[in-house]
Amino acid sequence: MSAPAPFVTQLRSNPRTLELAKPGEGTITLRVEASDIWTTIRVTVQAETSVAELTQRVVAHLFPNGHPDEFVLKFRGWEVLDERASVKEAGLVDGSILLLAYRRRRPVR
């Protein structure tokens, strides 16, 4: 039986989890917040999943018409620069909180 999801992933997030991997051994659960729409989702991934794939799948889920190159993932306030790195290599652990933000500033209308 897998461990329960970390508490931080349960705070004001969509009750449905975006599963990039089945929960179990070797998976971690992350909390991803989209800055412009302030929607939060839980994501279950393998520790070996690349940051680029994580970004691509989250963008496709939250912004169906968006393009992954328009977004960055930020961890502890800093952009994850090496998107080829795995989430484990990027320092993400079970319960980490990420911010999905537009790469470039957008004009206020």
C-alpha cells in the first residue's frame, strides 16, 4: 500500500490528481499552482520524470490552448533552469510546491 499524499498537496487543490505515474514505490506527489489563474493541482510523478515533461503535462492540463515554451516552473522562488533534469535531480521531494508561471511578463488589460 502506498503512503498517503503529503498534507501540502491537499490544501485548496483540485480533488482530482494529475497522475503521470501510478502512486507507489518511486513516485512523489507535488503541488503545482498556476500563477495567472491561481488554480492548484496535485501531480503524481516518477522521480525520474524530466522537468520538461512535467511542465508539458501540467500546461496541457491547465491551459489546453497554451504552449509549454511559454511557461516555466519555479521551485522555492527560482526558475528550474535545467528542464532536462529529473524532478529528483532538480531537488523536488514528496510534497514540494511548484509555481507554473508565464516565461515573459504579460501586459495588464
